[in-house]
Amino acid sequence: MSKRLVVLGGGSVGVHAAVEAARLGADVTLISEGEIGGRTTWDSLVPSKVLLTAADTVLDARYAPHRGVKLASPEVHVAHLMERIRQRTRQWGEVQQSALQRAGVQVVHGVASFADARMVKVQTEEGGEQHVPFDLALIATGSVPIFPPSMKPDGKRVLAPRFASSLQSLPEHLVMVGGGVTGSEFAYLFRVLGAAVTVVTDMPRLLPRADEEASQLLEHAFRQMSIEVLLSSPVEGVTATDSHVQVRLVDGRTLEGSHAFIAIGRRADLSRLNLEAAGLFPDPTGIPLNEYLQSPVPHIYAVGDAAGPPFTLNRGWAQAQVAVRHALGLPTPPFRAELVVEAVYTQPQVAQVGVTETQARQQGISVTSLRARYADNLKAQLLGETEGFVKLVVEENTGELLGGSAAGSHAADILAPLAMTMALGGTVETVASLYPAHPTLVELLHEAARG
């Protein structure tokens, strides 16, 4: 008899988990509060990537003279961009819904909570109540943004990612509160699309999880683009009027702009699940999980943003793959966070896999750092995109690959082969011995390995 698996959350990670479980023979019910695809599809990732693609296209046009081509000055049409967001989100939502249908997953729309350790209660959209019994449960309820009371978005002057798909015009001067991944991406795209941008963050550098050299390169690029960057400057609050915003800093300074954008972090969305009824008692960091994403209640798992930071979609997909197979009793290696490539889609792109050089040394590991420069790569020269580097972190005595960083054009693509090599147990000599097609940017990875 098939095991009954319930997936709580209809976002992209929940969909991936449900389809995989059904493919492996489980009887799967997915409970989705909103439209299939969740916040990732409709509010955050897809809309932001449409805007980032537009910004990259504008920047490509600016690079054209370096490539011997003269192009007309690009024009940004906000109404067309908003329509493209609507098209892409709708189509990606349909793709995910279709995948569920093909897999035979039953979908229930409503708000889920645990009635006990073997039953989920759903408040349906029609106002009724439905009970879903289960043998296995997988929590994939995603995350929600953090907004202090003094920094509440209103969708007019004070923005957040979910409002990116309903803009009537571009901000004249945007004050970005936050210098992490989301803040950096939106600061970049709004600047390239034509807005003046100021970034203010309480952190001592942009992208605090990234390699320090990569953060510095991005900060330099931002300043070259005339983005003002204020570091170590915590914000006290934001006040909006009909015509502008004021951003008050803790040190007494005040920044003015036409709009503010709040991107200071997210937290797992667990508050409505009634976890205690299932025997789960989260600590301040969330639900305790083992390396298979299994909770202290052995038949309940959590994946994606619900499993805690960092909040990236590819991380959630990897976790879902492990959790589903483990729950169904199938052989699977444990989840390895160090193999997940994190990417920031600015220009330059910033990407990271494994540990940084600083993190390795803080752990007491003796490491060697090997690097290659974009300026020494023929493809980068042909593109006219010579700012950047690739860096490998290697255990000094064994040659074990502990991590890598990249900053520059297509940085995320360059690190993908490194993650695969690490997964397969390859060493720096493995990477050094390979010669990809020439000229390509991925040669930078192998050039770094060869020192």
C-alpha cells in the first residue's frame, strides 16, 4: 500500500517535493494556500528575474561598442516590463500546475495546520474545513519578509519585492534599505533601468555571506555605476509622504528619495502550522532537523525556506530531493549544504559554493587560495567584461576542494562544475587536469586550479 504523504506548501519547493514523491510511488496530497508556485513564482523570484534580465539587456547594449557593434540607445518601457512579468509568472505557474497533474498529485487549496501528529486540518478557500490524514508530512511553507513597524511597505512610496510586478513607473531616486542578496539585486536593476539609487545597510559590507573580495568588487562596481553605498548605517525608520520618503538613520542622518525599498531579511513561515499539536517545538532558529531534513517527529520533515536560511530555491530543491527519498525509505546521501551554489544576479555576478577562505581559516583549517583573473581570459576580453576573479579554497595538505568564489560575468555558471567536482570527491588536481572549450569563461575555474 502506498504511503500517504502530505506536502504543506504549494510553492516551487513544495511542488518539486510532491512531484518527486508521486514519481516514487507515494500517494501525495499538496496543500497550497494561494496559487500554485507560491511567493517564489508570483511575488519574488520570477518578477525580479524578469527585471534583472531587462537590466542585463540594457547593460549588454552598453557593452556593444566594446564588441565592435553600434546599437541605438535602449529605452525602458515599464508597462511592457510589467506585462512581461505577468506573462512569465502565469506561464511558470502553469508549468508547475501541469507537473502536479501529470504526476497525479491531489491539490487542496487552503490554509493548513496540524490537528495532531497524523492529521492536517485545512481551512479551505470556500470557508469550510477539510481533514487530510497522512503517514508522512513535508513542511514547505516558505518564508516571509521581515518588516519592523517603522519600515512597513505601502506599495506606493515604500516598496518591497512583492510590489515589483505592479509598478506604474520607475522610482526617480530609490533608497534601498538592505545590502544582502535581494537589496543588491534590486539596487542594481533599478539603477541600470534609470533610477538614482542609494543603498544603506547596517552591515560593514555588502553581501555579508560572500567572499570579502567579491563584496568589495561589487561595492566598487556599484560606486562606478553612481550607486551611493552607506555601510554600517542602521536605519531607524522610514516616513512616506505623497511626494517622497525620508529614511532616518540611527546616527541622526536623514536620507531623502522618491521611494524606499525594504529588503532586510526573511524568516521561515511557520506561525500558523500549529506545530505543537504534531509534537514539534521549534527553537529560535526554527525546527530542529537532521542531515536528512527529518524533524524530532520522525515522519515529519521540513525543506526549503521552512528549514531555515539561507533562503535559496536551489537549496530547497536539493533538500526536497533528500527528504522525500529518505521519508520513503529509499537510499539517499544526506543533504550537503556546502554543495549548493549561491548566486547574486548583479553585474558583476557574485557566486559562492562551500566555504570562503576566511571561513576556513576561522575553522582552523590550513588552506591555500588559488585564483584567476577575468582580465587574463580571452572570452572575457572578447566580451569587454574583464573585471572579476575566480578563487578556489583548497586544503593545504590534501588538495581537497573546500569551496570557491567568483565575481564577474556568468560567475554562477563557472562554479557549477566546481560543485559537481566537490560532490564526486575530486581534488584541485582533478580540476587542473581538465581543459574546457576555448575561449570560454569556465576556463577561469581550471586556470585558477592550475595556479
